Amino acid sequence: MNIGTLPTRQARWRPDHLAVVFEHHRLTSREFNQRVNRLANAFLNLGITKGDKIATILPNSLELLETYWAVAKIGAVVVPLSPLTRGKGLTTMLNDSDAVCVITDSAFVEHLNPVRSDLSIPSGRYLIINEANTPGYEDYHALTDAASDREPEGIDIDADDPYNIMYTSGTTGQPKGIVHSHYVRAMYGMLMASAFRFTPESIVLHAGAVVFNGSFVTLMPAFFLGATYILQGQFNPEKFIECIAREQVTHMILVPSQIVAIMHAPNFSAEALQSVEVLCTVGAPLHQEHKDELNRRLSGIFYELYGLTEGFLTILDKTHYAAKPSSVGVPPCFFEMRIVNDKGQDVPVGEVGEIIGRGPMLMCGYYKRPDLTAKAIVDGWLHTGDMGYVDADGFLYLVDRKKDLIISGGLNIYPRDIEEVVVQHPAVLETAVFGIPHEKWGETPVAAVVLKQRRWSSSIRRC
């Protein structure tokens, strides 16, 4: 099971189908697969072999998309890093991942050069995509232009071979590299295609950073079925809506802040988004106030996905929203979920506990950290660190992160409960609640808010 065969398959049986759109590029399945093959063969020409780690430090780009599929074809492992990564964090992730090659662009050279002496990446394996003749960097396009566009051969890849290492932010300590296999990513393709009703004729639009795991929720099913995948360089709500109307987009996945921005864009309308069949929110809870407004204006397309990069998720289907609007749904096929107390015992229906789960998308583990893997996955069950409860029908309701719990005067306070109230104020666009130390109560909650208009600022301060 090699997911690198997906572009090959589409190129063979749907060669003229529009596969990828990025800026002025509109590539058929055949054209995209040829580009992927040239990159895969360029990697082999550089001496990269099965199991080698290739790090990318790129914004959304055609080259980043090509890299995702080229590494799969040769059994290498991609390590997508955000261009916002800097200094020690960058060095730590590159060294921890054992990267032997880095692909970046001219905008990031000033951040990569200062740490190169701390890295063990061989000379000649620093590639740059948009500026030739940069000292110390090989021209990505010169390498790919010189390489064959034929399928790489003679590389045996198994379902359990690693495909990627996705790093956590490291906000709670040392960043952890989450390893996914070819099998896991194949499950993303098959199970997400089913859950979100993809077809080969679907048109997918994505404007979030594809270095984050949430992007694979639509990326993998799009290539699994041979749908059209439209990638934007960055998110702009007005241009996003224009693209939906122009390309007749059917599927998209957005984080809550993007959904809020779209709903407040001047060109937002039901008519502009009439082609949309699936709008899924992911990455953080979408406050109920925004859910209700979205469903008033665009009914019958809303999905919510709760999940962890480590490999557990639930989905609220569009057909369940009316009956369960504050739920995050149920696990997909072949997944199991439990709600447990601190002793690992199942709690009754309606009682809050930690969410644990297992299923076919579970990570292989944290890279080189069996100790942390053993803490996260106990007897096959992933401990999410999230608190929630299920109702009598088995639908999951999130309460908050276990570590975000605020204990004030002996009372348990969940930030999300306060956020749901604050966001109802007509002046508030978005909010986040967190705990700070307090002499009397131990902790007290504080809300940070983003206002819709400046004229509300004085009234908010009075509140």
C-alpha cells in the first residue's frame, strides 16, 4: 500500500482530468504526475533513499504539493515545517527528525542560514524553489527539469512504512514528531472520502497552510478519488468566495477564524456559495453563536470535525446538526470511543471525563520517543487530554482541554463555557478565555476578545 501510486493511477485512467489548481497553474492528472515523477527522480539523483527524511519549510505552493507525493513514490519521509518556525525551534525539529534534505524558498533563507552550522544536512541537499544562484542552495527547478518524468522503479514500500513526521507546536515542552504510515494516510483518503461524500467530480478548495495535519482531511480523499484540488497561496476571505463561485467548489475545510471572516466578507451570500456541498470546521471549537448564524445563512452543508493529529476523531454530519447542534458528532466507521475518569474507568452517560479512542488512523508513535508514545497510547487507546461527555445517543460533547481547566476557589471552570457567553455580545467577533494567578481564588479567568468594530471598545471595557 503506497499512497504514491494515487497520482500514478489518476494519470493513467483520467489523464486529462483537471487535478491541481494553484495560482496560474491548471494541471491535468497526467501533467501533475509528470511533475511529481521528476521531483521523485531528482531526489534519487541526489542520493536520497527509502526512509530518508526530507524537510520542507515552505508556504502553500505547487512545489510543496509535489513534494508530498514525490516522497511517497520513493519511500522517503516528509517533514513539513511551518515557515513561521525560527531559531532554536527550527534547529530542534530539523535535527530531531534526522532530516537529510531541506526544501525552502528565498524568503526563508535569512532564517535558515544562521542555523545551518548546527545541522547535519549534507551540502548539496539544501534546495530553493524560487531563486536560482543563491549561495549554498541548489536550484529546485534546475534539478527537476533535468530529471526523468518516468515512474521511479524498484522501490518496495509497505503499508507500515512511515510517510510523514508532523511536529506539534511544542508549547508544552519539547516538540514531538507524530509519525504516520502509508496505511494511515490511505485511511485518511478512504474514510474521509466516505464521511464527507466526496466523488471523483468533487472540487476541493483549500487556503489553510498545508503543513498542518488538518489539510490532509481533504487532500487525501481528493487524490484518492481523483477530484480537483484547488490550493490557494494564502487565505483572503473575499478572494476565497470569488474562487468558490468561479470554480463551483463543492468541498472545503476551514478553521473557525476563517469561517467567521467569510461570513463577514462583503461578498458573502448564499448565491455565491450555492455550489458548496460540504463546509467542515476543524482545528478548534466553533462557537455556537457562529454555528447558528452559518446554518441560518447556509443550511445543509455544515460538518464539524473534532480530532487529534495522533489519530482519533469524531464528525458531526450535516444530517445530525439540527438535532445535535452543540455536539461534535460520533466516531467514523472502525473507530471506538470511551469517556473515562482519572483511574481509566468508564463514566456514566452525561458525566464529564477524558476522551480516549482508537481506530485505523492512529499514529505509529512519536518519533524516537517511545516513552511519550507509551503515555499517550495505553493498551491501544489514545488518551486525548480532552474533556467531554456523551449523551444517550452516543454523541460527543466537548467541554475543554484537560490542561486548560481553571480551578478558581475550588470550582472547576472550563474556558469554553465562558467563551460561549462572551461571543454572544454583539461587539465580539472572536474570544479566548484562559486562567491567570489570583491571590484569593488561586486562578481567575480572563477573556481576550477581538472586536467587530472599534466603536465598541469603550462599551467592552465597561463590561
